Amino acid sequence: MPPEMDNENRPALVAFDLDGTLVDTMQGFADVAADVISERRGWTWERSREGYIETCGAPFHQQMELLFPAHADNAEDAAEFERRKEVVFYEARMDPAVKDALTALRDAGLRLAVTSNNFERLVRSMIEREAAGLFDEVLGFREGFAKGKDHFEALWTRFEMTPEGCVFVGDSLSDLKKAADAGTRFVGIHGTFARERFLALDASARTVGSVAELPALLSDRREIN
């Protein structure tokens, strides 16, 4: 059991990204994206995969706009990616150590939320299947409602809190930027990106290798100030 959390400075809410943070889907998604981009745009598979990773954190149709601005086939290619990636998504399982960590955080009195740019129906199906009852709120992407400002403001309202009372946990550089823009604290899961990439953006960034390490990290108020 992790040490008891300090009541003075601990967060009230821990908000989690899903893919690459709670479930190990990012590498599979990157492979699917590399297949789609290399087949349809003529890039090498390796370049296509790197492009996906470097722009991850946004819905794929927005990633395609970043990689191929205003290309006529972006919407069609994004739809193909979303169709193919569901195989990876439905095969993914949440690590038991991650579930144990989530339970420990709940037992310590924290509220938990998911904020993802995966489609909302997929996010909710994953949480219902792999972590039913562990989250107080589950938010996914739908038109006009995305991870970042939209989701954060919904969480602040839902839990009647300020940004300072939340820690956002994510695996992408985009997640770090979203937390900074929202004025909320951040913990990076290094894996999709190396720890050094997070530190290059924010020298004070806190990172861990897995959600399983969070109870110990959040028990030390010095680590999350």
C-alpha cells in the first residue's frame, strides 16, 4: 500500500490521458498510421510512423492536417485510420498494476477522470471493459469537444474546482502543453517520448515510467508542486 498522501498539497483530481498512458495502444496505433500514410502518400513507412508520433495528442484528422495541410484526401485517410485502429484498440488490455494504482489513488480519496482525444464511444467502451467503477468522469473526443481546454473546463465545472487542484497525466508532448495552457499540474509517462523530450519543453517536468508509479509520486507533495 502506498504511503498516505499529504492533505496540504495533494490534488483533488487526477485526470488521465488514455492511449499510451492507461493502456499500451500507442505503438500499435503508430504502426497502423504508418501503413495508411505510406500506402496513400508515398512516404516511407519509417517516416510515416515518425510523423504520427511527433504529432500525437491530437485526433488523427488533425494530425493529417499538420502533416499534409489542406490535402483533399485527409478526411478519407483519417477515416481509414480510424477503421483499422479499432482492431488494436479492442485487443488492448489495461495492465493489472495500473488498475492497482488507480484503486490506490481512489482509496486515498482522489477523484479520477479520463480525458482522451480518442472517440468518446471507444473511450467509454474501454473504461467499461477494463476499469469499471474506477473513474468519476470519462471524456472522449466528439465534434467541438476535445482534450485540452474543452475537457478541462468541463472537469473544473463538474467537480467545482480550480485548475490548481488537478494533476493531468499523459504520455505526449502535446499533453504537457495542454496542461501548461490550462494552468494545471502535469506528470508525463515516458515511453512514447523519452523523459528528455519532456524536460526539453519544461525543465521542471515530472515523469514516471508507468501509472503504477503514481501513488508513490503523489504521496510526496514536494514532487507535484
